[in-house]
Amino acid sequence: MKTATPFKISNEKNKLNLSQEIQRLKKEKNAVILAHYYQEEAIQEVADYLGDSLYLAQQAAKVDQDIIVFAGVHFMAETAKIINPTKKVLLPDLKAGCSLADSCPPEDFAVFKAKHPNAIIVSYINCSAEVKTLSDLVCTSSNAKKIIESIPEDQEIIFAPDKNLGAYLNKETGRNMILWEGSCIVHEAFSFEKIVSLTKSYPKAKFIAHPESESPVLEIAHYIGSTSGLLAFVQKDNAQEYIVATEAGILHEMQKRCPEKTFIPAPVEDDTCACSECAFMKLNTLEKLHRCLVEETPEVQMDSQLMDAARLPIERMFKLS
Ligand code: 13P
Ligand code: SF4
């Protein structure tokens, strides 16, 4: 018996008026909306720029509107503010955090760093601005391999905060980076056993995964990549069915780009929850996005010294990307 339902685009007509009003407010306020693929469908549809962490950071650096509404999580909005500090950066819900960023408190990370005085620090962009200030380089899942490979082979490296992405990169690059023990609750929730069983129900389906997933899951994947990597793969690949191990919001864009293909969210350990949805990402709603444009709040505000220090490793990443 098949255990998962293929994804279909939903058509929520009741959100139409709100979306139209958001489009009007964007013009009136000279605002731009940047959204990550993990946002709810209606938010993805009103975005001016929809993409992965790297693409959104690159767009945030370029936009010339007065207001950036960041439909994503806090570290993403914070990064936008750091690289374009004169803009007003709004986040529809300031509580939209990230388990990965939270798993690396800056004070603890500073102690860890001090134990390895010769190491270069490479931080995944999913971390706080304070952790970025302790880093030499920032990376995202789409450029991490390139960033690591830009560092001399004999150089000691600390990679933080994602131990799963770090272990994957160690395997890919042959390095032995020292890993901080952080993780993403969404990607750790996927069940290896249930995925194996689902692949038996869909024998023609390819299994694709985000590198924040655990090693056993990654070992059985036909393709591993960032959200934009996963999207590019399903577009160019010739299979018709895919089991997808990343946050379920991406299925909307996959289905739009490949309407004839079938996308099945990878199953999670706990049947009682929608664990493949990021509860932080989903704190943003179309209603909150509308309200934040009307009220121009909540705004991401940061100390200018913190921004200056955190900008350096991000700019190094841009140069290497
Ligand atoms: P990317 O979109 O850069 O692959 O990142 C995934 C993610 O977990 C963002 O929080
Ligand atoms: Fe953080 Fe994971 Fe949510 Fe991405 S999916 S924002 S890494 S908790």
C-alpha cells in the first residue's frame, strides 16, 4: 500500500484579495519582497524574488527599494540588513528563528574556537550575526563545497553549526573539518526506514535530499543539493517521480516548474506531526506579511559595529561565489 500522497498545487481563492492588496502596498511603499522556497505558497506567489539562501542574500545586496520585506527566517533577514544596512528590513514574524542557528550560542562557540587557535572558521549562513563575527568565511548549501575547496588542503578548518552538512562536506572534499554539533530539526526528522519503504512503493521514483539531512538518508539519495540545486535537478532529470527530503514548501515551486511530474514529500519519524514543515518558516503568513507592509513593522534592527564585523565573512563568500 502506498503511504504518501503526491503533492498538488492548492488554489486558495480567499487569499487573492490580500495578495492584490500586498502588490498595491509594495508599489505605494517602494518595497520589495524576498521569499525563501520554504514559505507558504501564497507568500511565494507575491514575492519579487524567490530563491535559496545564497540567491536571496545576493538579491538583498542589489535591491534599490526603500523597504525589504524578508519572507524567511531571522538569520536571513539579519543577513539582508547586514549587507544592505541603509534599507528598512521587515520580517513578518520576528519569532521566525531557526533550530540550527539556535544550536550555536555565540559565547559557547567563542570558547570552542579558542581551543583551536590555528583553525579557519567557516560558518553556514544559518547562524546568528554574532557567530558570523567569529567566522572567517560564510557559506550556504549551494556554495559550501566551493568555499571549502578555496582553502589550502593542509589548513585546519572549523565548520559550524550544522554537523550533518559538515559531515557531508568532509566526505565530498576529503577534508577532516572540526564540526560543531548543531542540526536542523526539520531535516533530522526524516525517517530512513520509512524512506526505504516508500522507495519500494514508488520503484521508479528518484530520492533527492538536502545536505542538512543525516548521513544514512544522504547515502541512499540519487541527488543531494541545496533547494535551488534540487529544483534544477528535477527540471533536467528524466524521471517522472521524486521523493523529496527537504522542507515541504519547495514542492510548490517544483510542481510549477514540472507540472507533469509527481513529487512526494519524504516521510518523517513522527506520524502525528507535519515535521517536514519548518515551524519557524511557517510563522510567516500572508496576513502577517500584509500587516507588516501596512505598519512597517516588525523591523530588524542591529548594532552598526555588529553589522560591520559580520559583513566581512559574508563579503568574502560573495567574492568566492
Ligand atoms: P538553502 O535554500 O540555501 O538550500 O537552505 C535551506 C535552509 O534550510 C534554509 O533555512
Ligand atoms: Fe532552520 Fe531547518 Fe527551518 Fe532551515 S528548515 S530555517 S535550517 S530549522
